[in-house]
Amino acid sequence: MGIFTDSLPVEWNQYGRAAGVLRALFSLPEAGLSASVKVSVDGAEVLEAPAAPKSDGRVRVNLHTHLLDDGMHEIHLRLSQGKREWSASTRVETRNGGGVGPRVREALRTHGAPLAFVGDCDASHYASAQAALTAWVDAPNAEQRISDKLSAGAITASEADMLRRFVRDGFVILDELLPDPMVERANAALDEAIANGYQGYRYGESTRLEQMHVHFPAIRDIWLYPPVHRFLSLVFDAPSRPCQSLVYVFGSQQDAHQDTIHLTPFPAGLMCGVWIALEDVRPGSGELVVYPGSHRLPRVYMHEAGCAKVSGDWSEFGTKVVGRWTQMLRDSGIAPMPYLAKRGQILIWHENLMHAGSVRRDPSLSRRSVVTHHFAEGVIAYYDSSGDVGYVYPEAVPAVG
């Protein structure tokens, strides 16, 4: 009997243009039967492997697009189960030549990273290549680098001072405030979102409102605010690209954590969080807490903690990962610093800084804020906690001045 080929329904994480990790997500047509998948790029087979689904029943096939030349490519999948085959194709233009992209490509090639693989994204894929790509802010000579940039006229005295604080503490409060008209528009957008039950939000909850920048221009303006991206470009030594936005009405009450494991950059050190106050933060409202200097503590990754990827149940993560963070902080002796921000203040933190949302001792007090996360252009962005692929928007951020 011959082999029959049908079309395989596939969800691609990127269409038309691809950077970082390109993922194909699909379900096995024949439940209970073992399967294998072949991946071809531009007619050449690059992978043949078992197609094992995760707990959600879907298979994940990934490509490191850094290992492809920039330009158009044909990607073809062929899935085999028993005597049947299914296929899917996509055509994408890869663009990884900007920012740190060339260095990432060279590190992946040097350390033998596969072009294609099946399964989760995981920090263990990049462990051997990481040592060659230390972010300059994490390097022992970071202070000298700042002095050299200042002497060369590449940064101002104010920027040099802010960079020194960032290198020392793992966070910095920018010298300038978000302009008050932007704060006003953001608060009006948040009022509208609350009134309309955006994402099912109910007033009084600590729940965050995600990706409001997609639907509300006032939040998008903050997401793309040029002075923030200017400072981030200095931290990254590459253009800054936005990833996501989170808006809070009340404090998050989140345990002390590193963002590294949730919004994971390769190379490490090339992601930052930004916290913008939409009102004066009052004691007891669940204020943000930061741990100065904690960005120097070891990064915690899922494979090192012996923790399975999270798929809805965070209990093992709480024991193995949060427990490790708690012990590291206890051993370090680093004292927490509550952040009583003023309206419009902008705090930027290193991806490995320990930070938390304190307990809302007075549940009536709001703590309105916008949180955004940004990666350096050219990185591989993923979520080590879940194994998911991250997406960095190829937005052109307006120039300052």
C-alpha cells in the first residue's frame, strides 16, 4: 500500500518575517500512534526526529533562524504516522543581522547548536555558548567601559551616572519623568479598560492587564517611549526592541523573583524590565520591592533547579525555583528596598534583579503602573519557565530629540 500525504494544520509563531526561534505547533492527526517529523529548509533535510506531543497534545518543532542567512527561505515539515503522511510549508524572510544578531549566530555555530529541534526551548541549549557572550554591564570592566563612552562623547554625564547606578545596583530611576500628559492619557485608557471589563478584569483584583498597548494608543506610546529606549540601547549596546506590556491597577503581591526564568534572553543580560508609576505610590498599597545588587546572584534556570516546564500548575515551580530564590536572598543578606515612586517616575531593572510586589496591607489603595519588558535586537527570546518561544516586536522606535 502506498503512502498518502495530506495537509497538516500548523500554527506558526511568526509569519512572513522571522527572527530568533521560528516555531511550528501542531496536533498529531492520529491519536495514540507514534510519529516522526522531517524538517527541510530550502530543499535540504535538516532534521528527522520523533514527534512527541506535550501535555496539551501538540508537537513543537523549532528552528534557530540565526543559523540561516538573512533572506527568504522555504520551510517544509513532513509528519509520518503509520502509513500516512502529512505536510506543511511556510515561506519566511529571516532577519537576524542587526544588533547582537551576528554575535549570536557565530556563538551558535561555534558551539554546535542545531538548526532545528523538537520540544521546549530551554536554557540548557545555550549553556555552552553563553560564556562567550557576557553582557558588558555584567563584565568586570563595566565601570571603565562607562568612562570610555563618556570620554568619547557617546554618552552624557547624566547617562554615565545612570549607567553606573544600573551596573552597581541592578536598577536605576531615570532622571526624567514621563510627561504628565502621557500619564493622564494612560490613566484614561486604564479607566476605560476597567469600565469595559478588559480581559475580564474586576476592580480590586491584583490581576494584571496584559498587552494593552495593542488596543490603547496611550499605552503603546509608553511602550515605545524614546527616552526609555535610548537608555536601554546603552545598556544593551544594541537597539532596544519591545516585547510586552503589563498594566496594574493594584499591587501584584508577587513573590521575590528574577525575570530571567520568565523572559529569558540569549545572551543573558540583554533583557530589561521598565516600571512606570501612573500615580504616587502609597505605603501599604503593595508597593514594588527591589533588592539592590541582587542581579549579581546566580541566575536560576529550570534545568538547573530540576523543575519541569510549567503548564498550568505552578506548585513544583514554587517549591524548586521560588524556594531557591528565597534561600539565595536569605544567604546573601541583601535587604529589600520598597519603591515609593512618584507619579511619572521610571525605574529600569536588570533581568536578573530580584524584585517583588509587597503585600497589600490596605486593599483599598490602588497602585497604578505600567510595566514593559524589552530585549536587545538580535537576541533569542524565550520563556525558560514554560518552554515557549518569545516574540520581540520589530518596531522602529522614534529617535530622541
